Amino acid sequence: MKTPLVILLCAMLSISVQAQHILISKTASISFYASTPAEDVEAKSDKASSVIDTKTRNIIFKVSNTSFQFPKKLMQEHFNENYMESDKYPASTFKGKITDDVDLEKDGTYNVTIDGSLDIHGVTKNYQTKATLVVNKGTITAKTSFKVTVADHQIKIPTLVFAKIAQIVDVKISAVYQPK
């Protein structure tokens, strides 16, 4: 009778130990900025979610396109209806891996490279970016920035407003990961 109990306890301990390697961020921040001589466009979402596995160094981000907030309501409307087509493509995702051999369970600051694929507007493209990860008592704070070319994700800009919309967008991401 003791054997099934021991097996059950070992299985539960194994699941608990394995789950400690998974950290989540439910309020990751993603912002973007694009400048043209005609107008600057910026938006931010604090509603992105992300998961990082400290053992495999895999990382995933997901953000609802409609969660981005703009200073002007009309910009937000055009972003969702005309450019991102948020009804058709409701979310943008990034799936990647930290390529550096770092121990994310050990406190410290790590400058790492992340390779992965970014899916925006239904088009997936490979990206590589540098990021700073600060590990402190089981919590990871991550920051990165990179550029996205609008045409790479087949986001169409009408000729009439082509001069008002930047072709390259600066993206900034920050997240605080806590144990699951």
C-alpha cells in the first residue's frame, strides 16, 4: 500500500519542480514608435502575456492587437481596421529562444541574443534581437528593442497616406516574469 503513495508523492514533486522553470508575465508592455515628417505615431499595450522557460530558454509573447492605446482615437481606429485588420488577425506573437548559454536560475544581469519568429498580420518573419535580463530572487525582468519593417508583414499602406506612415517601426518590450 505504501508503494502507490510513494509513487504519487514522487510524481507530484516532479511536477512541482518542473513547474518552477516556467515563469510568466501577464502584463508585459509592448510599445511602438514611428516617425515621419508629417506625423509621429506611437502606441502602447500593457496587456501582452509572455512565458519563459528558464531551463530550455524558450520564450513566447502574445498581444491582442486591439489592446494598443494611441494618443488619438482616430489613429487607433485606423491601426485596427485598415492596417492590422485586427478582426482578421486579432493577435501578434513571438516565439523564440535565448541563444546564449546562461543560467536563468542564478541571480545576475545577462545581455543575451534571442532568435525567433514574429507573426504580425498573419505573416511570420525571423528576427534576432539583443535583450537584457535581470534575474533577482526567482523573478526575471526583461527588456529589448528592435525594428520592424511594415512591408515585411504585408501591411498595406494606401498611397494617399504613404508619406504619413513610417515604413520602419521601433518596437520596445519589457516584461517582469514571476514563477507560475
